[in-house]
Amino acid sequence: MKTRLLPLLLCLPAASLGAASPGTQTVPSADAARKSFVQTLDAVNSGWFGAPYQGVKAVHLKGTLSITLSGAAVDSKVSDLSQGAVKANSKGGKANMTVDSTYFASGDYRTQLTGDFGNLLATRRGDRGFIYSKEQNAYTTRIDSAPSDAPLTFLAWFRQTLNEIQAVYVDAPTFKASVAGQEDGMDHLVFDAPTRAWDPRKREQKMDDSLGFWKRGHLDVWVDKTTRQPKRMAFRNEEQGIQTRMDFAYADGKLQAISIANTSRGFDGPGWVRVGYGPDGLMTTFSGELASGGKKIAFNLGMSWSKTLEPTSILTVPPAGATKKGREELETGLLVKLAGQIMDLQHAGLNLRSVALGGK
């Protein structure tokens, strides 16, 4: 949950902006685009989140994540790469993971990950906690500190998330903003920050580059003129090979579903995200899927919220008998296993870039 939810949703083409001579309406258009985008973030805050999360301190997340590659997809990839010279007979590849996590708006958490990537337990309460690897039977107590400005409730947590998006697209000078016009009762906003070209030889990158893909690129947003909520988004980051369009569906002002048209490199196909709510207006389910031929990435999370659960429920003592290691040593072991699993999927035909060892 440290990487915020909405930036991860922006896994999201439009005309180039072109240089403008002095005296044109570039600045007013930019100001109007930024002002409209701020209104959209405010509408998202009140419509998607807002009042139901007042006083809510914790959320329990439980569910699954899976990556599947069919044998036919692998065989097709091998045939393409060899120009038909090699005939494969692959059984495909699959990686599964279960997630069981309690996360507090304050940044405290207990998260257990189990699956093909390994078995990991991580906790943090205040400035204490540990990361434990079952495979290594080892742990480290050197954990990242919680943000100094961490809120106490999820009402403030979601607002802070949207403020981070505003800081990148509106407040910082990174993106050029403009209004591309109006169509079908929607304002069309454009934000552009050019990236490098795609490098097909690059097979790994730092974690920050992977998680921060949304901080550069080209974003189009179509905003409903009445509700100010986004109806459609299209995002591309050429360096990362990402190009995606998302259409949003609402009921009673709340987000219900996102339809995804993905043309990203190595993953060209449809996808979806669905959100379910309880009678109190709080999210209860968050699920989704991206498919491309015989490739599929899917997740399904159940969510339960609490106003009374306290961080003191988190134990910060590692399992008895485990060996204490330095943070770097433990992470290297985890990343080696992760890199191996990703390499297997790469060989099976999924276009993923590995996480660089030791690279933050």
C-alpha cells in the first residue's frame, strides 16, 4: 500500500502539443486544464471515497494474484522469434500469490505473501518491525520508516493520494497542460512530459522506475462537464512500453467498473477492473484482469474496514529460531528468487523487465 492505488491504476494517445509563439493562449489553456484537473481530483475524492471513510483506521486485504501463460502462447512466441524454424511444445507457465494484509492509514501493517515467488511476512508498528523470509528462515529488523505525514484515517489517506497526483501533474513543471476541446459533454484535458524511446534490449530496471512510470508520459483525460468525474483516460509512456485506454462506469456517483484497452508492448489486449461496495458505502471487493492472447494477469481482493482496530494488534517479534540478517543480504536473496521467477516467465513469452538487484 506504500505505492498508492491511483497511480497504479494509471497503467493507461493524443496529438502533439506543438510549440506556441508568444501572445498565444497557451498559458490560459494550461491554467484551465490544471484547474479542471484539480476539480476532477476533488470529484474523485468525494465520489469514489469521501465520507464513508471518516474515522476508518484500518483495512484488511485478502485475496490472490496470478500470472498465466498458455502453452499455445509460448509456442507462438518461440515460432515468431525463430521465424518458424523452431517448433515448441510448451506446457506454459504460471505464477500465483496469495495476499493477507492488514494495513493502517498511519502506515503500520502486517502483510503475508505466499506463493511461487516465496513466502514472506512483513510487519511495521511505529519504528519497529521485521521482514521474514520462510525459505531463508531469516529476518531483518531494518525496515523503512512510516511517512512522517501519515494520516490517521483513510478519509485523509485517499485525499493525500490524490494530492500526490496533483503535485506531479499540476503543481510541478514536468507536464505541459492544455485543453484539447470539448466532445460529447466532456472536457478533453492533455498533459505531456516526453520520455525516452523504448529500448527493446533493456531487460531490467530500478524499482523506482517501474513504480514511477506514471510520473512522465502523455495523459489524456476526458471529464464529464456536469459531475467533473473522469469518463475516459488514455496514457502512454514510450520508454516503459505502456499505452492504455480506460473507460469508467459509475452508479450513483460511485465507480463501478473500468474497461481497459491495452496496447502496451508484450501485452496487447483487453482488461477490466471491478469494485464492489457494502451498504455503508465502503469498498468490499477489488478485482481485475488483463488478457493478451494466452497471457493473463488477474487479481481478486476482498476488503474489510475497521474504525476500532489499533496498530497494537501487530506483533513485531520475528518467528523463533530464525536467523537475523542485514537488510541488503535478505533482499538480495529475495530478489534472486524473484529474478529467477521473472526470467522463467520471460522465457515463457511474457514481456517483463526484471527488478535490478539492489536497485531502488
